[in-house]
Amino acid sequence: MIRSRLPLFTALVSSALALAACGEDPLFGPPTESVCPPDSTLTYENFGQPFMEDYCTRCHSSELTGADRNGAPSFHDFDTVFGIRAVSEHIDETTASGPAATNDSMPPDGDTPSLEERQQLGEWIACDMPTDADLAAAR
Ligand code: HEC
């Protein structure tokens, strides 16, 4: 009896610890409610790509596997605009700043973006993450 229940008990204790860890420093904040100004000039090439290269792709890159990801989850790869667009809500809720919230759980260590850069990230996401070509086509 005791023997058979031990694995369940261990599982419960470890999930309780995982929940406690989340409670202390939540990964996701609220949506920033950022808006896209009609004259926004931010593109993947002039903002999104350098932002991700400065702060994110040393963990979140399709070129990294296993321990080299430093724990960054699969399918959260920000070395292409497609990878960013796929999880943009989660990027907003961890990294961007806007009228409703400033979210700063990412990056977890190292160089961190300035408040202005986090606001630009919110804006670029709110504008649907255009590339140079998208912006040129829209004009
Ligand atoms: C040092 C490595 C590292 C860097 C740099 C980093 N992350 Fe992360 N990221 C992680 C880890 C580890 C997790 C998983 C955290 C967890 O589950 O508690 C994560 C989780 C995330 C998630 C949530 C994924 C999910 O579960 O849905 C998002 C979104 C994210 N990161 C975005 C970013 C962005 C944007 C940047 C750059 C500003 C960034 N990260 C920089 C390691 C990193």
C-alpha cells in the first residue's frame, strides 16, 4: 500500500513546488494592449530581427538544440519572422510594454532591453510584425 502510493506522492510534491516557483515570478503578464500608430516605421529588418538577436536568439533559435537552448521551449524560435509571428501573443505577454502592462520576465538573464525597446516591441507586434516588403506594399 505505502509502496504503491509513493510515486504519486512524489509527483504531487514536485508539481506543488513547480506551482510555487511560478507564483513567485510569473512567466506571463497581461496583454500590453499596445496599439499600432498609422505612421509606424518598425519592420522585421530595422527592429524585430536586431531586437531578437540582441536579447533572445542565444536561447530561442531553430539552430540550437538540447542544452544549448538553456531551457527555452521547443517551437519558440525567434531567428525568423515566421517563428516570431507563431507565438507573438506570448512574446507580448513576457517581453513587451504598452498601455496596459510592462512585461519583463524575458530575457531571464544577461542584457535586457530598455523600456523604449520593450514599447517598440509592443508596437511592432500590434502592427502585425511587418517586414520591409510588407510595409512597402502597404504604401
Ligand atoms: C537565457 C536563455 C533565454 C533567453 C536569452 C530568452 N529566453 Fe525566453 N525562455 C527561456 C526559458 C528557459 C523559458 C521557459 C521558462 C519557463 O517555462 O518558466 C522561456 C520561455 C519563453 C516564452 C514562453 C514560452 C511558452 O511556454 O509559451 C516566451 C514567449 C519567451 N521565452 C520569449 C523570449 C523573448 C522574446 C526573449 C528575448 C527578449 C527571450 N525569451 C529570451 C530562456 C530564454
